[in-house]
Amino acid sequence: MVSWCIVISEESFKEYTSNGNRFYFCGNGEWWDVPCIPGMGFPHDKYGYSLMAVEITPDNQIASVTSRWNTCAGDTGEFLSSEELWRILGEENFNKLFSK
């Protein structure tokens, strides 16, 4: 469903979280049905937003937001700012990212 390195294996996931970081996977209600076709605004399109991985540091900072297209900060620049993520997730879901 995605080509993220954190989902390749349990060992890979453990390596990315060994520093205390945690991941949240944010999917829209029907993310599995969104076709893998670049849309208007790629990678900020329906497919890109259909499933995202949000990495949170131990001190509750956003380390990265990775789109389903596998674009994130560090690869091609910042995919989403925290304000954009807040707007997409809504206040309640955004705040859930920071509760352990």
C-alpha cells in the first residue's frame, strides 16, 4: 500500500523509533480505494493525502510528515507544515498526535 521504509520490516520500524520517536498513520475513511494516480497539485493530491505517516519526537515535536507518495521533509523539502497538517486533520485529531 506504501513504499515507506518504516513499514518494510519490524526491524526497520524499530530502528526509526529507537530514539523514542513514534509514528501515527493518518488515513482518510477510504484510503485503500484511492487510485495511485498523480492528481492536480501532486504530491499534494487526493492520493498523497489519503494516507500519511506523522513522526513525533519524544518532546512532542513533529519530526516529519510523509505522504503516500513517500515525500517528506528531508527528501523533497517539507511536505506539510504543522499548520497545514492541523488544517487537514482538524484540531481534535491533530491534538491526538501529541498525547502518548
